[in-house]
Amino acid sequence: MTDAQAISDHWGNGDVYSRILEAMRQAGIAPETVTIEQLAPVDHFHARGFQATVELAEILPIHAGDRLLDIGCGIGGPARYLARRFHCHVDGIDITPPFVEAANRLSALVGMQDAVECRLGDGQTLPYGDATFDGGYAQHVTMNVPDRGAFFAEAFRVLKPGAFFALTEHGLGEVGPPHHPVPWSKDGSGAYLMRPEDTVAALERAGFTQIEVTDTGERYLQSYRAAIALAETGQAPVFGLHILLGKEALQIVRNTARNIEERRTHPVQILCHKPAPAGS
Ligand SMILES: C[S@@+](CC[C@H](N)C(=O)[O-])C[C@H]1O[C@@H](n2cnc3c(N)ncnc32)[C@H](O)[C@@H]1O
């Protein structure tokens, strides 16, 4: 099995869209009238979910009519949110077939199939022309990316000069390997965490400048602790990320929090730019 196949099998077990639809029904959400706000507890598939997407959106220089690229778009929540909020177009690409299918079907369900188009592919070899996008981002994707050099070089290539690139990830901490399972790996296989300073160096080698790194560990911890407390007291929402994380969801969240507490992981948000031509 190739690495790409193993990573896609890890994320997209079974018919993801049907599972989401079934959970919507259980939560009393009618698919015919569902809104992106109602989908948000499930379709922002990263630490702190929807809230983290909103905070990222606050710092991104996006303009109406822009064309953005979401690398590792998952089931498309962030892409739909940005497209709706900024009146822009988002192309999504993801390595996991059931996620791409779910992303496109959910976009159709909320009438956004023209604004958000997702396709199957690997962020290390992007199927887009040079200088196509006004901005790009990858939220919680790179933990599974073996060749960060290729991933960043491809992002750089498809961005227009002056475009932004944003990244959120769990970086490798200073203390020992992470406890598993975590969202991106059951047992350490398919995991390629890098120290934040090495990620910054890789972005610089790809050509990115104005690199700003924000430590998001404390924010993530608070959110994980709140989710654990709800689950342990039987109050976890019916329509929540456990639908995608599976039966081990609680253990996964516990480990992810513990890894940050023990400094085995070091979550960061990074914003950088492809340099604009001199004088522009
Ligand atoms: C934690 S999910 C994040 C999904 C989405 N970015 C979000 O925030 O809702 C990680 C995603 O990265 C995708 N992924 C992992 N490696 C990838 C690669 N090399 N190219 C494209 N997608 C990848 C997985 O399939 C999965 O959908």
C-alpha cells in the first residue's frame, strides 16, 4: 500500500457522507434546509473547529472575487465558510476520496457547488497552473505530509506573487514522541511532525517571506479540556466531530491534549506570503 493510500484510508473510513446525513437526522437537522452554520460542528475538522476557522479568517487578506486554494480541504467546511463570508471562490483538494465526495455533496446541499469545488489529489503534486490563486491555506494537514519541501514548493508555485499562504498544524514538541492514537495517526504510522522552527525553515526554502508564527497550544488545550469534560459527563453533542473521529474519539482527544501538556506536540498557526514583484 502506498503512503497516500494508507493516509487516505486512515481519514476516510467508509461512506462519510451517509454517516453525516444519518447524524444530521439524529440531531433533528433536516438535510433539505441545512445551513453552513448547522454543519459547522462537524465540517471544520481541526482543533477548535469553527472557532479556529473564524479566527484564521480574521487575519487573512481575502477580497471579494478572489480565488483561493484549500489544500487538504477535508469535507469542505472552511472552504464554504470563507467563500460565503468573503464572496470568493475556493478550490479544495484532498487525498481522501470519501472526504472529497462528502465535501462536494455538502456544498450542493447548501447550494454552494459553484463557489466551492473540491477534487481528489495530493498537496505534494498540485494539479493547477502556476500563479493561479490569490491565497492558499492548509489547516491541520501537514502532520501527514512526508515531503514538506514538495508541499510548500507546490503551494508557492500555484500562488500569485503577493498571495498569502496560511498553515495550522501540530508541530513536534521538545519532549519525546506523541502518545497515540491522535487524529492524524493510530500508532505513529503516516505521521510526519516537524519542529516549528524546521517548518519555518522549509517555508523559507520554498520562497515564502513575512512568516508570522502564533503558538496556539493554550487555546487548543482549553478547547480539548472542554470537549473531554462534556464527553465524560455524557453531554457531548450528537452532531459533533466524533462522527469523523470514530469510536476512539474520546481517547484521541485525551491524547491530543496530553501531548500538548507534556510538550510532545507544539501547535502553531503560520501566516506567510509569496513575495510580490519589487515596486508593486
Ligand atoms: C484534520 S483533516 C483537516 C481537513 C480540513 N483542512 C479542515 O480543517 O476541515 C486532515 C485532512 O488532510 C488531508 N490530507 C492529508 N495528507 C494530504 C495530502 N498529502 N494532500 C491532500 N490532502 C491531505 C486528509 O485527507 C484530511 O482530509
